[in-house]
Amino acid sequence: MSRTSTSRTTLKRTAVAVSAVVLLLPLSACGGDAEAGSGSTVTVTVGYQSRTINTVTAGTLLRSLGYFEKQLNARHDGITYKVDWQDYATGAPITAQMTAGKIDIGSMGDFPLLINAARGKQLNSPTRLVSVTGYNLRGGLNTIVTAPGSKLATLKDLKGKKVSTSVGSAADGTLVRALQRAGIDPNSGIEKLNQQPSVGASALTAGSADALSQFVAWPGLLAYQGKAKPLYDGARLNLPTFHGVTAREDFAKERPAVLDAFLKAQAEATDYLNDHPVDAAEKVAKATGLPAEVVYLYNGAHGIATFDPAIKPQLVSALKKDVSILKSAKLTGDVDVDSFVDDQYVKKALGSTAYARQLATKPAPAASEAWPKGASKTVTFTSPTQLLKYVAGHRDDLRAAYVPDTTTGTAWFADKAVWVADGSKLLPFVAPETARAYVAGHGGARVVSYADALERAS
């Protein structure tokens, strides 16, 4: 329930009617007070991004599994709990609703989280980062792509071009840093188009944008559909990127048991995703309309994202480095990251021993995977060459095949990867520039087509 300001005149006109309604109806609240056993109804409003599939354990998958509602119903405190799930395309509107008191818990990427912290403090409605959903320690969740027939081959080729991104997003942060490393001023060196992901995707397809820098799952989706090809793998930055859960501070203090229920439910959803990655991908696909093959690219057993609710120190450190990017874009001033990050709630939900174990957990090692049609599990291979041999013998029986970039470890579709033959080794890369860099440093290595790679492996 939102806390809205009402004029005195309106209050006088409606006082009698409101009094009557209060007498007849139970209390409905967004983190408001309600005594145990009072028969009250509490509505918890959760903002999420269904198609930003790096947040599924706090959004799409969690909602599909119903774990949060089960946790709340198991409380037996005499209160009826209702969950209002509100779906958004980006983190910005979630922050706007949170600072207005209309959303209690939200999930978004690292750069939007910082804006969330800044806006909350500015508007005297502070928020706290209470858990992490998915992360990639090298930055592989964000990718810059171009049209399939584009002649753009390197980041330097973007100079003077139109590049679509969502300003203030993690993908925008990747674009800024990548351009800086390429010697291009991110403000004056390109024509930046500030667009929603879907709008940017359409602009790329229509030719009104030369490139698109976006977050999960847009680059993978467009590549899968044959509408884009990677120009830059965000993992080349070697800087962590992640999505997390933020809660209003007043809600966390007023309703700690509800937040605890949410984080316990998120932990359950995380376990489900890690234990049943194929089924989880199918559930998310059904809820979002995204191809399951694309969901699995990011959320699979060896996908681009690692899911773990613990707030790891390296993620907090990366968040602090992100502040300067937002400040230079004049999107925020200084952000006190240490006061924004609050792991007491997730530590309590998981238990101190389990939380310490989660903090020490590392991402699964890179591996190649094949997803046979009709299978509930993928087949894992220790090398891309072994995967290619399998694919060559099962071409009509596969839903998808995935390989890790040789340099960055970023998972990608085997048939969309750039392949390099280096002696007997067949090596995949997400983007051509990375492949060329490898070839330049390895005499005799050369770029080959996917068909040629399959032929060499079989």
C-alpha cells in the first residue's frame, strides 16, 4: 500500500467514508503494522524484471515456484499475506516505486542498485542491498552486439556510430568502460541512444542503431534469433557484474519476518535452479516467452551467470568502482556503498555457517554442454572439441550446444561462436576481435567456420 499525500480538503470530504470502510474491512498494508492474530491482511509488493533472467531467483522463477507465498503461509501468525508481483523492463521504475513507498522489495542490476541507493537517500526513503541473485565475476552478463551483416569488427569501429543502450544500466556501464579502453570518449565519441532494451533491439534490426549494448538476456536472444552478432564480450573487462535484491529500510525494520521469508524463499529458488537447471530454464521460458535455449545460456549449469544469494566481498568492491561511472554521467553523486550493503538479513535467513560457506563458494568451472531434444539434463564435455564430435553425430537430435570462450570463459552458442583451429585444438570465442587477438599471438592458428570446425572434429 502506498503512502500518498492528500490535501486537507480531500481528507475532510472523505473522512466519514474512510472511517466506515476501516470499520468494515481488515487492514491492508505494504510493510505496515499489524498485530499477530488480529486477522489483518498484509500485502507485500515485489518489483521484478521477468525477462532480466539474472534475477529469476528473486522474481520469475521464485514467483513460478510459489516459494515466497509458502514461506508466508507457514508463519501461522494470524495474518493473511498477499504478494503483489509487479513486472518491469528495467530497474529504474522499480526504484521510483520503492522511493514512493509503493514497492517493498525489488531486484535489479549493479548500476541501477547504486541509483536505487542514491535516490532512496535523496528522497529520505533509504533502501538496502539485502542479497544477490546472479553474478559473473568477469562481467560476461553484458554484451555489445551488431547486426549480422555489419562490417563493424572492433570497438574502435564504433567511433561516430549510433549505439543503443539503457543509460544507467549495467550494460551502459560496460559500454562506457569498453569505449574508454578503446580510446573513445563515451560521451562525445559515439551517438548514444538511450532506449529500453526492446526498443534498442528493434532499432538494431531496423538499422537505426549501429550497435546495441545490453544486459542479459537480450544479446543472447538476438544472437539465437539470428538478428545480431557479438562485437564485444563484457567479460573482457574482467570486472564483476551482478544483480541483487534491494528492500526499503523502513519495510525491513517493520517487517523483518516477511523479509526473512522472502530471502529463505530466494535461497530455496536458488537451490532449485542449481539442482534442476534445465527444468528451471523451461519454467522461466514459459513465464517470459523467451526460448528456453536462451535462458539456459545464462542460467544453466555452466551458464554465464552464477546464482548465490550471498553478498560476496568482490561484488561489493566492484559496486564501489561503479560509482565513478555513474558520477561521470551525472546520474548520481557519491554513494555510501558500505551503508547501502546490509547482509544481516540474508545471513540470518541462511544461517551463519551456511552463509560463510556460500561466501567461499566459487563459480562452476567452464565447460561445454549439449542439450539433447527431450532430455531433462544436458551432456557435459571437458573440451569444445569433444562437444563438436558429439554434435557432428547428433545434429538432428539437439536443442542447443554451448561452449565457453577460450579467453574469458563466457558461455555461448556453439553454432554462433567464432572458431579458431590451432593445430589439433578447436577453440571457440564469443566475439571476432577476441578470436583475432588469439590468432595474432599463436603462430599457425586461424579462424575457421563452424562447419569446418565440425568437419575437423568428426
